[in-house]
Amino acid sequence: MEAPRFVFLSLLLLLLTASISSAQLTRGFYNNVCPNVEQVVRAAVTQKFQQTFVTAPATLRLFFHDCFVRGCDASVLIQSPINKAEKDHPDDISLAGDGFDTVIKAKAAVDKDPKCRNKVSCADILALATRDVVNLAGGPFYNVDLGRRDGRISTLAGVQHNLPGPNFKLDQLNTMFNQHGLSQTDMIALSGAHTIGFSHCNRFSNRIYRFSQTTRIDPSLNLQYALQLRQMCPLNVDPRIAINMDPISPRKFDNQYFKNLQQGKGLFTSDQVLFTDSRSKATVNLFASNEKAFQTAFIDAITKLGKVGVKTGNQGEIRIDCSKAN
């Protein structure tokens, strides 16, 4: 009987270790070393947001791209002198500089206080800045558990196959999000962040010019909207041209994204499929009709996202400079 008992105790220890690891993220993690960290980050982010609205979608997207690759460890911020870091991968190359700049400015503001200097991780600053830009853009305020440590590794290879693509179908989306402990509802709620996002034309041009051998325009795309997109994105368009993902209220974090899907105005295939696939349609309809339901689901989803693969305790480090390992 001893062997089964040993196995049981080993499993129990494993479960306890796992729960302790996630429990190390706590609400007031910096209370004793940098009690004003949230207010300092908020002030820096607000100043940056007032300078340019791009701060909001850029920071939010940066957080998502960070967490999905190596966990929420700010590895996406690391720069490589030979362009071999995460941020140099084709899937990350379009990350707007304003997101990086937001974290850099918030980190500088925190480190101005001698008590806080080099005590707060870049990963935690990014998590707080993300919460703040969502709220500043009209979205909900939510509490952020802290205690993340910064990773030391950032590679091109780490990005490969770890980020959802604009042409993903529902099964592909669910598989990728499930790998990070996120449900279909979480995935749909996080997709709602596209209410303030923007995209370059090459990410969706196949839907308006060459959908198939027999059909030029994706039939799931609203025809009038498709023709508007063609005007904004002519063939051989300047690759720097960016298009709002929400054509109705692109500067407000609201539930308009889901209303757009109901009208065939999802910019990516991976957006519109949430409405055209019967398995996810009911959730889209719920979020479109009930903004509070969307906000509640979004808070739950982004809180879960912020705990993906976190480094805590003695793992990782507190980076002195967010752009490089110590």
C-alpha cells in the first residue's frame, strides 16, 4: 500500500506547489517597498495616453504578445543587437512603438523614487499599464495581482506558432488559447480588445481582393464594408497604412466590436468566424447586447491571461533596463 500512498502524496505536493506558484501574484505585492507604484504608473500612462491614443491599443497588444510567447515576463521588450529577439519576429514587427515607450516611461517614473528603484519588474509595469490604457479608453477598471519577475530570454524561435493568425478558424483559436488555460469565452472576450485596435492592409487584403479562385471578396464580409476597405487599402498600398479594426467607435473600449461582427464587419477572418461559427455565435450576440457581460468576461479573461507562465520568487530577475537582461 506504500507505493500508492507515495504517489498520492507526490501528486498532492505537486498540486500545492502549483497553487503556491500562482498564489505568489498578490494584490499588494509592493506595499512594503513601493506602496505608490500603481499611482505612479497610472500617472505616466495617462500622460502618454493624452499625447497619443495609439498608446492604448499598442500597450494592450504588447501585453498579449508578451504573455502568449514565454508567459508574462516582459521578454517581448528585450532588444537584440542582431535583431534576433521576439520583437524582431514578423508577427511582432508591427507592434507599435508607443506600447514599448509607455512601459519605458512608466518604468522611469517608478525608478525616480529611490525606494522603488529597481524593485518593480517590467512585467508588472506592463500588466499595470495595460489595465490603465483599457480604463483610460473607456473600458472597465480591474485589480491587477503583482509579483511577476522578468525573463532573461527572448528569441525569434519562441514566437513561432505561438500567436494567433488573422486567418485562424475557431478550432485553431480555441486550441491556442486552451494551451494557456483560456476558454472559448475568454478568447472571444479578449478578441473584443480589437474594438480599439488597428491593422495594416496586408493582414486582411486576401479577404477583399483574392479570397478564392472564384470569389474575390470573402462572402462573410459585408460588401459595402469590403468596398470601403478597398478604397483605404488599394493594391500596392503603402505598407505603413493602418486601418481601424472597429470602423464605428475606434477610440472607445466598448462592445461595438461584437455589433460589427453581427453586421459582417469583422476585419480578420479570425474576427468574423466568431459570429459565423454556430459554436461561438451566442457569446458574440450576448456581448453585443450586454456591454456589462462583455466587461465582466473581459476582466476575467485578461486576469487569467496576466497569470500565464509567470515567473515568481527567485525565478527571473528585476530588470534595471526593460530592453535588456541585467
